[in-house]
Amino acid sequence: MGNLESSAEHRKNKFPVSLSSSDDATHHDHTDMARLGKEQQFKRNFRYLSTLGFTCTLMATWESILLVSTYGLINGGMAGMVYIYVGSFVGFFCSVASMAEMASISPTSGGQYHWVSEFAGESWQKFMSYITGWISVLGWQAAFASICFLCGTLIQGLLILNESSYVPERWHGTFLTAAIAFVGTFVNTYLAGHLPSLEGLILIIHIFGFFATMIPLWVMADRTPTEKVFTEFVNAGGWPSLGVACLVGQLTPIFSFLGPDAATHIAEEIKDASKIVPWCMISTALINGGLGFIMLITFLFTLGDVNTVLEPETGFSFISGYMNATGSKSVTTGLACIILVLEVCSAIGILATCSRQTFAFGRDNALPFSAWFAHINQRWKIPLNAIMATTLITILLSLINIGSTAAFNAIASLTVASLFLSYILSIGAFIYRRLQYEPLPLRRWSLGKYGLPINVFSFIYLCFAVVFTFFPTTREVTAVTMNWSIVVFMGVLAIALVQYFVYGRHQLGGRLGTYRITKQLSEFVYSALNQHERPVVIESVEGHWRLQNERDILKRFQTCSTNLRPLLDEIENPAEPPAVVLQHLDDDLTRAAKRQRLTRQENKHVAKRVLEALRVLHENGYIYAPHLTVFRYILDIKPSNILVNYGSGENRFSDVQLADCGGVISEQSEVAKKGILTGTNVFRAPEAHLELPWGTPSDIWSFGVTLINQIWGLNFHLFEPENTEGEESYDLQVLMKHHEWFGPFPHTMKEIVDEEAEKIIAYTYRKVERVGAFAYRKEREICGADKAFILRVMKLDPTDRKTAAELLNDEWFTEQSERAVGWYSKEQWAELQK
């Protein structure tokens, strides 16, 4: 097994933006990246406002509604534009909300293709993830090319407006497209460190530019009659009916709403991303949707004669509308320049988004020359190669415009169809996951009980709307006016399919990696390094149910809790023996406590994380079962099965995770029902010693024993008998210790014990003189608050024990009393027992 290759709390505040401390936000980001199996390579220098500025200006809804107003005026007219905008906003907002919930679960630069990989059915997730990744990368690449071209042609339009002798040439458009691309590249490279601050400034320009544009129009323009704006429909495209014309005209609002996933693709640069990203997506949709509607109404009431607007010399209907409204070339030019500046800012954001999407897909080895695309410049902490490649592709595409503007437009029009299809596939996969009736992963932004209906509505809307993105502007078409995007889209899809079957299916598997074994830790456990030289753990064994069980349990529950050691990958080459890749952590709790005894706050931190993991398992009817395993260790809630990562600060542990989930079983299993004797003696619950049916309360007992062990330290076991383990009376001696320290056994146990167990309990009553000794421990040994909490945990009758969820709400986790004055050594403790 030398070289292995594989293809693959809740925040309690109620504010919509992160009010977390820096450390807390970093903890969420760290655990998200660990769960996703990704290495943190970017600086997290985006916050809520800078991210909001990034997404609002990238979508540029009120600006775009003006730029592409021609489509709506031809197909639907003024009234059609109003009602189609409202309908499109409802459908798009539901789609944004659906993706926001997925972004909260998995805030990664991969975005849609990662969500498909995580939520789709196992048999087709690899293929669909690969296709989603390709169309998303190409969609954003086309978006950057089209926004640069749009800015270039807008400059040409302003030249036509102000200089009658100017004759536009196609090569002029190509030159200006390249110039805008270079501006975006300069900001995304040399000014990359200032991009968050710049985006905050651009957000201000976005808002003030809106008012600076709207107010002069209302002040200077003659009003279009209200009845005309809201009731006059137009079918200038020659479609069979007004209804079809309006649906074709929905390209205007669709284009202006495009890009709600942008925040996801910079998620690895946002602090507290699992909360900031979804709230920014929702905030952007509401802000831009509102501004866009107000600007649309303003434009329709002030545009003047529609016929002159539909035949603009400048190529842009809104420029003619501005001239009709203001009667001044200077004012029109000034207002149009505001839009030009904001569209250039949008191009800056689109380049950043496209490069991160390309980087992420390369990081998962899904592109040719993936390592080159996935390279991060260590000086600037940006995907420099992906940025330069995106710019170069845009310049090369712009050269097509010299030969044929129609051919360039066909490629640029891939944006809408490609991104729409990526939204459809990701939301469709999310619906599939919901219908499996398994618990969704923990998320800090949720649609709650309305999630499935909203997801289904979004899916239906997107499937319906994407069809009309392939329609031409008019029914009668020529080679120039035909919408060739369907041809280009199918060609790109064919290339992606060929790429997948030739290359991708051997490389992409969600959390892909190549692993190099560095050390054999035990007969079936290996230490290894992944392709990023990051340590992982590989477990491999032939023909044992535990390995498959651990894989299935982690796949189901690891996204529901960050406190279960996650499955990162599965080894497919070689296929035998079966092997899984697990996250590597710095230490286990036993060794960590030997190095330095845990403080009270550290004990509480560990206890809370373990209980959070147990809560997820228990609420779904599973037990962290104590089984003797083929891996040569025994499973209980005990220190050696609790793994930790070291952090900085007063609390040494940045991560606490429960490991070795191969023995997790259902409460309804025969092993639990029959009370088969299992587990480490001193951690085993009383009902297990009595060979009675055991379940989730048995985990709570083991948890309590572990907590006692950690409070005293020095590998101390309260229930360890004097005789040697393996002797026939050893288990009975442990049970007698239970009676001695936390007894007596309550009379209520008669309801659950059989005749043999009742005799054993009676025997302990006769043999143990001192009962309930733990309640009398002095402050020097254990502080009062710790003792009181342990007494609430350690109930001999399993029906009396609190659940993990109840214990998480215990006052012990918030009280601040001082720790015990002193700690006894083993020798001192033995002396006290005499």
C-alpha cells in the first residue's frame, strides 16, 4: 500500500451579520475547511460590508437593467418589463435563498460543483459534479468576456453620441475590451490586498450613483402616462402571442440578476464565511432587486418616444432614453459614465469570481494543467495563474469580434445558460438530499420547514426560464441576429463530456487526493501525506464490517457535527483492500493530559464538544457502541478516542473530535437489545456489566467516567479494582465500585433487571460498606460545581440519566467558580482511602 490514489453551534445571536469575535469566526472557518478537506490558502480579509459591496456591484442590477433594456422593450414593452421583472425577482430570490442555505453548509470556492458532489446521489455525483464544474467555469469566463465587451461598446456608444464624425470599427471594440480586461487584472493583482476596502467604496458609489442617475431623470423628463407604463404590451419581435413575447423578454431581468453565487466563490477569503456568505447573498438580492425595480420604473416613466429608443444610433436604448429625458448630451454622457464606471467595477468582481472558480476546479484536479491553475502566489495570496489565464482567454475571445460580432456574442451569451444550468443542478441535488429524509448538515442560515417547497419552486422556475435564454430577440432571424448560444453551449457540453470520459472520471471524486504512506501506526492504520503534503490517516482492512460502517456513519453524520472526525476520501486505486482517508489531528486527550493537566475551562470545552457529537448520534437513534474491534483497540467514550488539535490562547484545543465511529450502531441492534458484554471494563456502564439491554444512556455513563478521569488527571480511574484485569471477579469489582461511589442502586432498577442481575445487585449491597462516597469528596479534591455536575451525570439507573442535549444546557458550562485548591497524586489518593 505504498502510493494510494483516490478520485475522490449554531450561533445563538439573531443578527444577520457576524458579531462573532475574531477567534470564534476563525474557529468556524477552520472547522468548515477541515470538514471540506481543503487547505486554507487565502487571507480571510473580507467582512460583511466588503463582501456586500463585492456582490452588489458585481450583479449591478440597476445598471444592467438599463444596459439590456432593448430586449424587454422589443418583447413585452413597458408593461411586460414591469410584470416580468416582478415575476423574475420572485423566482430568482427563491433560487438565491436555496443556494444561500447550501453556501452556509459548504462555504467553498468550488460553489455549485462542490454542492452537487456533496448532495447528489452516490452513483452519479462524480459525473454531475464534473459537468457542473465545467459549465460554471465556462459561464464565469464568458461573463468576464461579455462584461468587458459591454463596457467597450458602451464607450463606443458615448463616442458616437458626442462625436458625429466617429465611425465605429469592430477592432475598436476588441481594443476597448482588452483595455477593460487589463484594468480588472491590475486591480485583482497589484491592488489585491486593497480589494476588500475598495469594494466597500464601490458599494457607496453603487448606491449614490443610483440616486445621481434617478433624480435628474425625474426632475428633467416629461412623464410617460401611467396607463401606458402598466398596461401597454408590445410584441415587436413577431412572436405568436404577447405571452410568448414577454417570456422571451425576460432576458432583461435575468441578465440583471445574474451572479448571486459570486460570494460563494470568494468564501475562502471571508471571515466567518458560513454566516457572512448566505446573508450577503440574501442582502444583495433584496438591495439590488429593490434598486433595479425603482430604476426600471424611473426609466419607463422618463424614456420618451419608445420608437426612437428602440432604434438607437449608439447601440444602447437607455442612452436614447436619457437624451429624451434630459435633452442634453452633456447630462446624458455624465449619467452614462456613472454606469460605465460601475460596470468596470463589476468586471473587477467578475474576474475575481472567475479566477477563484477556476482555481477551485483546478485544485480538485478537474482541469488540464490543474496544478498550474491551482497555484497560489505566496506573496499576494491570490490565484495569479488563474487570473492571468482568465484575462488571456478574454483577450483571445475578443479577437473573434474583429471577424464577426455575432460569433463573439454567441460565445458571450454562454453566461446566462451556463450559470443557470449550474444553479439547476446544485438545487436539484439539494432536493434529492432532502428527500432522503436524512438530517441535513449543520448550517447557520436555514430555510427551515419551508426549505423543500422553496427548493422545488426554484428548480421549476430555473428550468422554465433557462429555455428562453436560447431564443433570439425576434422571430424572423438572419445569420447575424440568430441566437447561436444553444449551438455553442452544446459544443462546450460535448467537450466537457469528452474531457470527463477521457480524463475527469479518473481524477475528480469530490475530495480528491493522492496519498503517500509515511508510517504504519498499527496493523491496519497508516499515517500518510496528501498531495498538498498535509497529514491524513488511512484505515484499511480486508473484509471487516467496521470499515464500511465507519464510512457510512461519517457520510451520514459528519456534516451534522464538526465534532466527529470526518471522512475525507475513499481509496479507489487500488480498490483492494478497502481503505478510507480520515482527518489527522495533533493528539488524543490521553497524551494531551499527560503533557499538561487540563484546566477547568479546557475540561468544559472538551466535554461540550463530546456531548455535541453524542447529541447528533443519539437523536438519530445511534449509540457510540463499545465494541472490541479488528483495529486492536476498544471503543468507549474515553480519552484515547477523543482527538484534539492544538490552538493558541487560554484554551489549548482548537478542535475536539470523537474518533473511531466504526462501532456506532443502532439502538435497535441485537447487540444492544441482548446486552452483550462489551467495552473497556472501567468505562462500561452498570447495565452493560449486568448484561442488560443498553443504549444511549450507556454513552452518557462513559462520558461521565471520562470527565472524572480528566478532572483528576494522571490517568486516574475511579472504578479500577485492586485485582488484575482478566480475573473472573474483575467485572464484579468494577460494578461494586459503581455502588460504592454512586450508589445505592435505586429500587427503580427492579423494573429493568432480570433475576440474575438482581442477585448481583443484592450481593453488592452486602459487600460494599460505604455507599455514595463521591458525594462526600472535599473541595480540595474536586470543586463543588464539578462534583455537582458529575453527580447529575452518573446515575446508576440508565432511565434516570440525562440526555446529551439536556446536559448541554446544564448550568455547569456557564458557571465560573474557581477550580479545586489542590490536586492529589495517586499516592496521596491511596493514602486517603485508608
